[in-house]
Amino acid sequence: MALNTALTDYMSIPHPIALAPMGGVAGGALAAAVSEGGGLGMIGGGSGDRERLAPELALVRERTEKPWGIGFLTWGIDTDTVAWALEYQPAAVMLSFGDPAPYAQRIHDAGVKLVAQVTDLDEARRALDVGADLIVAQGGDAGGHAGSDAIGTMSFVPVVVDLAGATPVLAAGGIADGRGLAAALALGAAGALIGTRFEGTQEALLSAEESKALLEARGQDTESNRTLDIARGSAWPDRYPARTLRNDFLDKWRGRDDELRESPDAFREYRALADRNDLAATPIWAGQGVGLVTAVEPAADLVHSLAAEAERTLHNLTGPHASS
């Protein structure tokens, strides 16, 4: 049973799997490995820091000739940033957390697929209005930033699928194995955007300590919060909290965000810990599927194993021994 979907057709890839463009995690090596494995690798472009991104973009082009993409934080970029990234000839540009309208035409004019990530139905309608080629429906299970009123992935995806009609939808949030991918397809999605599971790969830009923390974590060890963004002086809009692993700093300041904003001592404390990458404070982005991350493996192998498990799962449900 081959998993042929609108995603595999649109992007000319074998497997309906896309790498979430996680800032500080998904660099050129990881994106290239996912693409080489048959998925759509995407670099985390963040707010478009060219000095940081240029080596990663050069690396992905060096390591693969297969389709790859780059993702940006829509609230943090400008048209010049998008134009610069398009010079590297990605197959897709993903825009998340903001209005994609100012950049949609430029992306389409370059012959590049526009992928728009949405966290609620208003954002989904806007993505359709600007002609997004693919929509990522991100549920509240997701690691990293998500909508403040986000509902669970299983509930959100089919509603977006129904709204999107002929526009393919990818499911995101809490999908960390082939069974989750199979579930996404059963909900009508054309594939899955997977983040946390790919943090457990050899190519991810994580320290050994961060990898160890992920491998030891369970879903209930994650928490959606604004606290760590406040502490690190991040410009993230308040409407997009982040799901991270719990840590000592978060435990200390939980429920005290307003007080934290007014505490110079707390900012100094956080900075001292973060400067030495102390996991007592440094955020580790992780979704509720983190308990399924049990080993660090090559990303290309992981793509193959996720697709194979999804195929087996769907075969077991639809094959000759499935219950009627």
C-alpha cells in the first residue's frame, strides 16, 4: 500500500511527511536528510536572520537535489527576507503565525508552493483567501508555539479539511509515529507535519543534554506557557504561547507572568542560566507526543520507518482481516 496523497503529488516526494521548520533545531543537515528519506525537509527560518540562515541554506542545497523548503515566522519577516530566501530555490515556503497576504504573490510568482500554517478557522479562511497551496492545521498538542485557543489536533484537522475543500491539508501536533500519520490520513489530511519526533535525530541542532531530556520526557512533562518567552525577551505575540518541557525557572514563575515582566532580577537570573545553556531555564520545545521519542536515529531512516508503520496500520484497518 503506497501512501500517495496530494502532498506527495504536489511536492513530488514518496512519503506524505513534512519536517516542521523548527527554529534552532531544523537546519540544513536535518532538512536535507528528511528530503533524502523521501519526505519534505524544511529549514527553520525564524525571523530571517540571514547570517544564521545562509550556511543552512547552502548546506541543504549541497546535500540534496530533492524538494525542500523553508519556514518563516510571518510576524517577524519582511518582503526582502522572502525574496532573499527564494533565491536559494526552495520548493516550498511555509508561513506561520500571522497574515501571509503580503508575501503570497511573491512566492507564487517564483513558482514556489505556499504552505500556510493555521491555528484556528479564521486563520484557515485567510490562508485560503490568499491562495495557499497547502494548509497546515496545527492543533494544541504541538510543541513550540501554537494558538492560545488551539484545540486538539484530532478535533481541529477534520474541520479544516472540510473548510479547505480541494486545498490539501497537513495535520500537525502530537504526531510522533506512523500510527499518528495513519490517523492524520484517516481524518482527510494529505500528510503530516512532524516536529518533536525529528528532534530525536542525529541531524537535529540539539545538544546532548537537550536530546537526553527529550528521551526521558513524557507528554505530561510538557506545558503551554508564555513565561519562557517573557523571560528571554522574545518578541513573540502573546496570542501564541509555546509548549515546552517543564523546567525549574518555569516552575518558579508559573502563573506570575505579570510579575515576571516587572522583575529585572528575574531577567538577570534567566540570562545567566541561558548563557550557559542550563536546562533549568532554557526552553526545550516539545509536543505532547514526546513520549514516543525513545531513540536518536538518522532522519532519513526515521522517514522510512514512519511511512512503513503508517502503511501497516492502514493495511491492518482495511485489509482482508479487518472487521466489517
